[in-house]
Amino acid sequence: MFKNFIERVGVMNCILLLVVLSIIVVSEYLFLSGKKMDAIFVAFWAPTILGFMNYLKYKK
């Protein structure tokens, strides 16, 4: 199952998706620990990385 997903998506995209997931987890941890401004700052990284992935995917 995971091998098929990695073959379809690509290794680098899987790594970037794991990075985005870890950014979301860190942002949630910061938010719940009371550092709300830091959590908002870190949370903006995830859509930026996803947007960069889309840009590289469709750039020809």
C-alpha cells in the first residue's frame, strides 16, 4: 500500500508531505502550550510548502 503510494507520488513529494505533517503537529503543540503567535507563524509554513510543491509539479 505505502510502496504503491510512494511510486505514484514520488519520494521527494512523500518527504515534503511528512515535513508538512510535522509542521502541523508542531504548530498544534505550540498553540496548546500557550504560544499562540508562534503557532500561527509556524502554521503558515505548511500551505507555503504545499504551494511550492504545486508550483514545481505544474512548471514545465
